[in-house]
Amino acid sequence: MSLLQIHEPGETPAPHEDSAAVGIDLGTTHSVIAIMHDGKPVPIEDAQEYSVIPSVVRYAGSDVIVGRAAREPGREDGIAVASIKRLMGRSYEEALALMPHMTDVLEQAESDPVPRIKTDAGLKTPIDISADILRHLKRMAEQALGKEVTQAVITVPAYFDDTARLATRDAARLAGLEVLRLINEPTAAALAYGLEHAAEGVYAIYDLGGGTFDISFLKLEGGVFQVLSTAGDTALGGDDLDRAIAELVVQSCGGDIDVVLLQRARLAKESLAGRDKAQIKWNGQAFTLTQDGLAGVVLPVVEKTIQICMQAMRDASMSKDQIKGVVLVGGSTRLKSLQEMVGAFFGRTPLSDVDPDRVVAFGAAEQASNLTQGGEHLLLDVIPLSLGLETMGDLAEKIIHRNTPIPVAVSQEFTTYQDGQTGMQIHVLQGEREMASQCRSLAKFNVSGIPPMTAGLARIKVTFQVDADGLLTVSAEETSTGEIQTVQVKPSYGLPIETIEQMLKESMEHARSDMTERLLSEAKVEANRTVMEIRSALEHDGAMLSEEERGHISDTIAALEAACKGDDRDEIDVLHDTLQRVSGPFAQKRMDKAIGDALKGSNIEEI
């Protein structure tokens, strides 16, 4: 569908029509830009009437070529860069591990972890290359609409961390676009479908692309889209189907699997979206791929996705009968056998009447319209991993839990551990494990100017704030002085999606042992705190005790300290209770003395 008639040639736009806000699905393999027209999302086409644009950039001398022209077969001028989205927010080392075939073209600047790609136009960062894709989409829209395009809602994977989101914003800024909002891709798809069907309820967003799988459960109620849970696998997608088909061809026709065979397998797979069979010529022979044969390839992949769907449902404490609709997103969901298998699991026919390649951009366009023209719908995305900080004893204290809707702000008070402590380091963490060393470090900053007080009296209010784009800001306030320190969390490189999923997997696998380790650490922290307090009291008022009383307390302290070097929590708890019991009379004597000192010289009327 062309947009060339939206703005007639030679027509002068009204002042409020001088610029437009668009929705952009900046994809790994393909990108789409869309706009709302007459209340409906419409994809914007290029000069060749294509709306699904390959996310490929070719640098040939001073020319920057984007899209189909950049990946023309046989073209050898310059360097073509594809799948750059996978490097957004990644370090140089991560880029090498992720794309070893790019070793010859990757470079790292001194004291900068961001990877750079060698091109005919010089060194380019992933942000630079993404910006060139966005510039191309922006020009397409301006040519089709006959007006300037300055604002956009851009979609990102639900598991993009702060750095990848910031990198996406920077790329848009370089392309001359103001980012109205970054929204998660499943949320955008749900928005497009929810409005299309004008129906409330819980929707499953089943997104199987070329290399990744994501499932999100969203609730539409009263114009509010709330993400209930999200899960996925970054090593599961259409590429796995292509390789499985290629293996069938090699078993039948001989030869080896290479890039050419994988491409032929992909084309045959895609052709079966509208046919009963397809032929693959290989090694001088012809292999026939049927719908039944394809179903056999699809089954193990779908079974893996169903396991992930079940986990996401458990996270949301929901059952299949609560799901009103299943939305299919991604090119791999065009396969008839996959649609049937997914429908059988959920017990309902999946919704596939909106193009899975364009639905994410449609949702972004709707959100762009809502933000600029007004709308009745509110989006509530979630954070993929819990956020918190390190406390004494290497403990991870979660402040905002995984799958919490955003934007959100949560405050929690902490206190000092030692007498006279005037500073405190805030160590921001991300992850599901119980110990700080098992989570990912995001940022560190210091709170200074704490009045010297007895341990436990100072109050430090720490606030975690995640905005609508999923970006985190942490502040710490010493409540008696009002002194505030704030940091916007900007790690030097991003958290890989694979790492996020691995962290979630490990948190489930080690849940029992992690909790045991946490309880042991908590017991040691509390025991050591009591020992410090009693040692301090003995230094000041030890003369109040007899030698026998003092010796009894000292012996118990020694036994407790020895127990804290081991791993027997029960022994630590018993000795801690014993120490509190044997030091109880000493604490009572100190309290009586303090009261007596406070009342000394006062008469009964003053009291």
C-alpha cells in the first residue's frame, strides 16, 4: 500500500502538518517504518514499493547504500554490514565472540570498549551504522509524505539493557530523529492487535524470528497494555529450521552443508507458506520438501518454544484458559504447520491477519500517534531482570523485581554498619541470584557526609527509578542532612541477551542453594554486628562486670567468631542467641546507668 496520496503534489501542508511522527521497527534482519493514516497504521514504501527493508548497509567509497541495493548478489564494491543490531550495546570482546567471521573488520579504540567496523568510509560503530539505516527510513517517509519527519517511536527487544537502549537513542539522534518513546517489540505487536480487534483481555505474543524466540503475555484492560511476563531464547529461530532442512537434503542427496544450501533451504521453507511442496536442487539431485516433511522439522523447535511459554505463564501465575488471543510475530510464524502446533497448545487459532513482518512497526506507529495527537491507550512495559544493590555480607537486596511494570520508582532505607561511619558505597546490581557476586554489576557511587552516629542510626534513602524507556536512575539521600547523590546507570558496554537468559536460568537452577547461602551470610552478618556492638560496649563500660561475667561473654564471642568462619548456620544461630542471652544483664546495667545519668540532678517536678 503506497502513501504517496496522503499528501498531494504541490499541496501546501497546514502548519500543524509540517512534520510527522512515525513508528519504526529497527530489526536485525529487516526494518519497517509506518505511520497512522485515517486511523489505521500504514507501512511506508520505498521507490520500488517495498516496505520491508533489509537492515543492510554498504559503504562503497563515499556512497552509503541501504536496503536491497546493499545486498545485491555479485556486488563487490565496498563492505556490506548486516545484523548490526546484534552489536548494539556490546563490547569489542563480545562482538568477536558473537561474530567471529568479522574478526578482520573489527577494531577497538584505546580505552573504549565499543567495537568499530572497518569500512570504505572509515571506522563505524554499531550506533553509526544503525543511524544510517534510520536515515534511509527517514528519507523514505519524507519522500512518501511530502513533509519532514522529526519524531519517532522505535521498538527494541524486551531484553535490551540500558546501554543498548541508550545506543538506539543515540543512533536516532544522529539520524535527526527525536525518540518519543522506546517500546518493547512484543508490546508494540500487542498494541497493534489489541486496537485492531478492539478486545480486552490477556494476549500471548509469540515471536519467532530468524534467530530468536520471545514470548510475552500482555493484558489489555481499560485502554492499558500491561506486560505480565516475558521470556525467550536467543538461539532459537528460523535459522534452526533452515539448518534442519539442509541436513535432510544432505542425508538424501549427499554433499555438505554450506551457505548456498542454507539459502536454498530458506527459500524452499518460505515457498511452503503458500504451496504443498518445494524442490531443492543439490549435488546434482533434486530433494522434495513437503508440508509433512516441514512439519517434522518444525516440531522440535515448537516444542522448545512451548517449554518457554509454560515458564512465562508460571511467572505470570496464569493458565491457558485465561488467554484471549495468541498473536504471531516474525517471518517464521508464516508456516502452516507451526501455526497449527501453536494453536493446539494454546487451544485457540492464532491471530495472523496482521502481517507478522509489519505488526511491530504498526504498534509503534499507533504509539507515536498517541503521543503526538493524543490517545486513550497507555503502555506498561516491564523490566526483564531484577534491580537492586549490594548490602553487607555480599548480599543482593532486590529493590525492583523482575517483570515489574515501568515506569516505576521504588525507595528503600538502609543504615550504617559501623559506629561513626560517614560514607557508604552504593553498588547497583542486576540479576536474580541471592549473592551480589553472582549478579551483574551496573554501577557504583559513594554517599558521603553521613553524620557520625552509632551504627544503625543513620538513614540512607535509596531510590531506583526506571523511566518509560527502561532507563535506570539511582539516587541516595542521607535523610538528616538532605544530601543527595544521583547516577544514571550507563555501563561501559551492554548486557548480552544470552547473558540475561543465562542469569534467569541459573537463578532457577540454583534457587535452593542460593537461598541457603543467603541465609548463612545473613546469619554471619547479624552475628558479627552483635559482636561489634558488645565489644564496643565492653570497651566503654566493661568495668561494670565482674571478671567471671566478662570472661563468660568473651568466651561466647570467641566461639561465635569461630563458628562464623564455617558453614553451619544452625551453630551460628545457637551461639548468637547464647551471646545475646549472656550479655543481656550487661545491656540492662548499661541502660540503667544511662537513665541514671540522664536523671542526675533533676527533681521530681522536672521529671
